[in-house]
Amino acid sequence: MDDFINLLPKAELHLHIEGTLQPELLFELAERNKISLPYKSIEEAYEAYKFQDLQSFLNVYYQGSAVLLQEQDFFDLTWAYLQKAKQQNVRHVEIFFDPQSHTNRGLPLEVVMTGISHALKEAERTLDISTGLILSFLRDLSAEAALETFQEAIPFRGLIQAVGLDSAERNNPPSKFVNVFDKARENGLLTVAHAGEEGPPAYIWEAMDLLKVSRLDHCVRCLEDDQLVERLKKEQIPLTVCPISNVKLRGFDTMAQHPLKKMLEKGLCVTVNSDDPAYFGAYVNENYKQASDILHLSQENIYQLAKNSFLASFVSEPQKEKFIKELDDYRTSQKCVNL
């Protein structure tokens, strides 16, 4: 199964670029920008990447982002992830970035977006990976701050395909951001939102009905509401699930408790993603493998998860068909090998 997963064509749809900052690059950028770190060594940084919940992770995550100061830093960060994605046969990626975590430190948005977008263009040119960029608002900040960020981003509209909502979910419902999401859709952007990670199923309903999202991020608490599950199944709203992240942040004590397989069996459009791979020690293939091993996923389950990732992406229908054909050809070739 590991061999099957390694070469499996797949899309990654839930990936925070700031969450790909490996300790080695953290130290390199800190030295480049003359920033002191709270860690004496790379090994000590790895030790700090152990979390009790979402908030304890976010504290370290934002601390790490402080080393990102120059356009080249954002390029290097993004390029390092894209090279890893290539190794894991990720054929398409849609990347989240958190502009407020940078502009609130005084960085111009142009620095952030130029560095990331140049890396994405280079990946399309040289790595044969198609890409998309999603601007995420920090939900623990005010709705007014989100709207200001969106207005600032309008000149870069051509680089962004959607807006999203992330960060601390507790006590920060989607309904808080209706106005800015309305503005985003008026400007031709798609919408997605983290919902049902730590927040209740009610937040998932709000994301669908008030923010009118095309896709839901995490959504692992949806099984607590049978009516919600029926709607998600009927409308085939994609869910970008991050199994190892959910365990690392103590949403579930063990992978054996994770609902991924149950969600798949209920006919939901579930996908597998890595979320913040540097901090959780696992990229997308490792998420597939660990879920497969512990939840006893079949090869057909793995195939369906990969197919869902392409169906859930924001690429054109012809491009989806192209990716799915590549996936089907791969599955057929593997069946021949096994025979």
C-alpha cells in the first residue's frame, strides 16, 4: 500500500504555506534576517513541535512566521514545499496563506504575495504542478480587520482564486465574517472555511449557509449531526480533512479514533491533506499512509480519496478530467503489476 500511495497522483487542498516552515529553513531565515530564536538548536525546535491543542500550536506557528521578512523568504518557503510536493506526486495544490500574520508585523502585502506567487509560477513551469492561492482571514481577529485586508488585496485579485477562514475556531463563528465573504464573492472569488475542527456542527452550517462556501476545511465534527451529514452527502460539498493534524492537536487521542473512514463510508466527498506538515512531521503521503495503516483503508478507499481531491479542486472541468484519467491509468497499471 505504501508503494501505491507514493506514486498516486493526487491534489492537496488544505495546506498552510506558513505551516511548511521546517526547522532547518527556520534557522536559515533567522540567520539571514538577523532574528533571534527561542531555540538553541534545530533539535530543540523539533522538541517544541508538540502540542496540546490548536491554540498551543498557533502560538509556535506565529512565532515561526516572524522570520519571514523578504520576498525571497516567501519564495524559498513556498519553493521548498513545492519540491516536496513534486516528490510525493502531488499534481495540483491549492495553498492557503495568512496575510494578516505578516502585514500586522509591518510587511507590505506585495512582498508576501510576490514571493509566494513567483514560486507557484516556477512550479508550474518546471515541476509540472498546477497551483492555486487562497487568502485566509484570521478568525480570532475582527471582521473589520478582515475587510481591511481584503481591500488591500484587491489589486492582487488576479493571483488569488478564493478566500478562506482559519486560526482559532472556538468562539469565532463563521457568521462573524459574512460581510467580507460577501465582498469576496462580489469580486468573483470562491469561498472556503475551516469549520468543525474544534468548533461545533453549528459552525459548519453557518459556513455553508452564510459564507456560501464551495468547500469545507476539516469538518470532522460533522458526524455529530445526522441532518448535516445527509446534506453534505446530498450536495457533495468537499471536505478537506487532515488526519494527522487532528491527532497532533488532540482533536482525537489516536488515529484509530479518527472518523475519516466513517466519513468516506457515508458517501461524503472527503479528501486527505497535510495542513501544516513541518509542525506535524507529516506531508500528504504520510497522512495517506498512516490513515491507511491504522484505519484499514483499502486500495479502493485510497483511490477514492485521491479522486475526490481532484473533484474538489478549483481547476477547470477539462483539467479535472485530465487528472482523473491520469489517476485511473495509474490504478489500472498497478492492478496489472499486482496480477
